[in-house]
Amino acid sequence: MPSKKITLVGHTPLPDVSSVQLAPDARGFRIFLLSPANISGERAKLLLRESAGFPLAQRLRSQGAPLGEVFSFISGLYFRGKLAYARSNANPPPNIPGVVVITASQGLLSPETIVTRQNLIDISSAPVDANNPRYRIPLERDARILCDAMGQNCEAVLLGSIATPKYVEPLSLVFGSRLMYPADFQGIGDMSRGALMLRCVREAVQLHYSPVVGMVRENSRTRKSPERQRGGTKTKQKKTRKS
């Protein structure tokens, strides 16, 4: 496989994009981290089948194809939306990649990286789990290289889930407050997110971003609050019966 560029030296009704806020550019520069496609799905199995005769499968078995194109086929609308949106809105510092893809076992790769069928199997061979060293060690290694090179005047936007620690935990540890997330993703599913991003590209608008750490804390409080409310109600009922 070619050497990685990262060495330097990823149905709810859609929001109306006409009301989407332009993202502030106070930090000056912005890059995007894309979550990977899952190769255990049906489209991936179709692509990896030895007898598959469609052009992308044939290229994958011979000269290879760009990782972004391969993941777009596997994931469909969601990854295609992420890739198109990131390419349209990346504003990296000089000599820094504007778009990188998180992989299961080889850290961060450019979406232009040419992969063969075996390469695809290899980079997807580990569970994407924050507790899995095969996934986490290369990811943190490449993220640190990228974070140090991009400087303080640049934010990294995660286009992937923040519902579990698999991306949030290792990336927050490296990027800290510079790790951002589209606030408009809250409450909508993957397919809706993909469609939203493609609409934003067509209409030349950008989503509004918030720090990941703050959003994760807010989500945690939101999940806990109904339990607290129910607990409070029970306590009040007990007191009423006692009286």
C-alpha cells in the first residue's frame, strides 16, 4: 500500500438547509475526520465477492481503487454525503490534509489512498472499539501527528457517531477542545445525515459545529434527567403518603 499522507513530514425529516447557520471561522482553518464504512454489510460482501463482475469490484481485485470511492459504495448515501461535504468545506493549513478517514486498524488514511481487495480486508480487520489496541494505537498515533502539524488555529470536525466512545474517546484525548461535531446531526439518523450533507453541498451552506466534549456531556445529562425526574416523583409520592 502507498505510504500514508497523514505522516506529513470516516428516517427523520431533514432540517431545512435554508435555516442552517454558516459555521463560524474564528479558528481560521478546518479539517474533517470521517468515520469508516462497515465491511460486514451486504454491499461490502457483494464488492468483496471473488466472482463480482461490476467495474469497481474488478478494479479492487486488480489495480485497486480510492478508499473514498470504495467506502462510498459500501456505505451508500451516508459516506458519500460525508466525503462530498468534507471535500467542499475543508480549509486546511498549508501542507495538511483537509480530509482523512478513520480506519479500523491503520489509523488515518487519505480518501485518495488506493486500496486493493486485500488492503480493504486488512484495514478493516479489527473491531472499532476504544478498548481495542489494534484500532486505538494507530489512530492515536496518526491523530497526534496531524494535531501537532495543523497547529492551534485549526479545528477538526468529526463526521461520525458520538453516541459511543469509539471515536470520541481517542480523538478527544488528542484534539481536546479543537474536536468539533455538527450540531445539526443531533436527533437524525445516518441516511438523513448523508442527505443533509449533500443538500448543504448543493446549496453551498455549511453546518454549525460545536465542541464534541460539550455535546457528549449534554447528551449524558439528557439521558440521565428522565430517571432523576422519575426518582423525584417517587420521593414526592412517598412523602405524600406519609403525610
